[in-house]
Amino acid sequence: MKKLKKMGVAIALSTLMAPALADQMTVVSFGGAYGAAQQKHMLDPFMKETGHKILFENYSGGIAEIKAQVESGNILWDVVDVEVIDLERACSEGLLEVFPQDTLPAGDNGTAAKDDFGAEALANECGVGNIIWTILFSYNNETIQGGKPSRVADFFDTKTFPGKRALRKRPQVNMEWALIADGVPVDQVYDKLATEEGQKRAFAKLDTIKKDLVWFDSWSQAPQLLNDGGAVMVQSANGRIFDAIQKDNKPFEMVWDAHVYDLDVWAIVKGSKKKALAEEFIRFATSSKPEAGMQDVAYGPTRQSSYAYVDKNVIPKLPSAHLDKGLKASGEFWADYGESLGEKFNEWLLQ
């Protein structure tokens, strides 16, 4: 009888725990101030409103970890914040679920989702755009020498502006900047980079500062390097530098010349057992008010209706206010050339 009672208790507990586990999923993003803003405006309100549980984890981007999970069948993540520059390849390789974009809610002002979202936010069937962001470079007013950098060419000018430079360890953006700094017009960058001659030219330009480069993997490292003197100029997601200036009063300056802007999307890992819950979260997170919350780290919303909730003083500090100085990252290019250029880039690092 005692054994039967224990079995009964165990069965009861497992029955109670099953729904709880079914209502729990893992969401992955980039951490730092960005992740904190997502937690505050997207994850916490979703959990409070629905009662579902979310495990929030960090990663450094790219598709390698997603690919490993899908290929092994060991799916640990459900929803992932993916940069569009990686999205095309991830979707084409079957690493992400197709998202039913026709289920997205209308904006708070009643505008249908298909009209409220910018076209680029819904351009790929595997995700829904959640922010407009950019990669720029920044310098520390207290450590910079030689004047005030104003162009991406200055990033490569170690004679005028001596000191270490910090770049994220991947070919994306670095290759584009190298060509622009070498005189290639912004509107010709991807055509040139698609050629063998253009790729050699980009690596040759990177060679000119290779001995002065510091590499990092996570965007969270960029402001740290600038703050502790590890580099006098750093490549960074704009929100990281904005946050350091606004919250920590750091003497940093953002340079908008040749910034490479893009979107991030919420996407669902192929084979997720929490697909329905993941879709519910994405619909919530990309609705008007949660999207507007990303103004905290100077990332723009992808829905027009969200701007009603954005502080008018912040709007000029969003990447969307500087698109005339920037280059739209080409997800299509990196889907086609990402693997081969990644291999060449890694070989170049070892030379």
C-alpha cells in the first residue's frame, strides 16, 4: 500500500509538472543592455500576461550553434534573435521554421500588420523583424589622439590616429568597411565584394591595420575595450555605445559614416517542440508597444505604429535618422558568400 501511495504521489506530481514544462521555452538573444531592454519590454510583460515561463539565454550571433542543434536533433533553443545578415542563410539551409506572418496582430492604431511593418521586416518567411539597428565605430574622447575621427577611412588610418582598433571576429561588415575605406563607393560595395579581385582588395586593406587589431566575439565587449583602453576605436552595435553614454556618462562618440544598418528578427529554431508557444511570443514581442521599448538602447521599431510610443528626443539618435550615411547590409550577399568568405577570413586570421 505504501508503494502504491508513493506511486500515486509521483504520478500526481508528474501530472502537475507536465503542463508547467509544456508552458516553458527558451529564448536566446545578445545580452547586455539590449537583452535587458528585451527582458523589460518583451519577455517580462509576456510572462506576466500569459503565465508562460521563459528561460532567457545569451549567444554571440551567427548560425553555427543553431545548425549544430538542428543537425543533431538536440534542440535546446526555441526562439532566437537572429541578425538578418545571417537569416537568409539560416532559412535557406532549413535551420528555421516558417513563421505564419498572416497571424501577426494589427498595430495599436488599427493598421493591418502587413501595412504597419516595414517591408524589410517581413521580407523573409522565417522570421519577423523586431528592431532596426546598425554597426558603427566609436572612439573615446579621453584616449583618442590625432583629432576626431569622422570617416570609416579614419579607422584604417593608424598614422593620424595611432592605437589599437577592435573588430568583431567575422567577415561581415569588416569586408565592407575595408572596401569603402579603400575608395569603393557605397553603392558598389557588394558588386565589388562578389568578385575575387574585390575580396583580395578588402583583405589587402585589412592587412594595413592587422597588427593593430583586437578581436572580440560579443558586442558586450566593445564598450569595455573602449573604456579600459584596450582599443582607441571599436566597432560596435550602436545601442551598446548609446547605453554607455546615456547611463554611464562615458566620453564616447559615435561615428555614423558608412555605418552598416540592418534588422534583427525573432525566429524559431527548426524542430522546436514549443513551436506554438514560440509563435505566440513573437506575435506579442513584435506588437506596437513592446517594439517601442527598444528605444531604451537606441534601436528603432520595425512597425510604424510603435513610433507613437517613442520619445521624440530619441528619434534623432536612432539609426533610421542616419540612413543617408549608411549601407544596408545585404543578407542575400552573405547567404551566397558567407560560407566561402568565412573560410577565407579564418585563413587570413591565421596568416
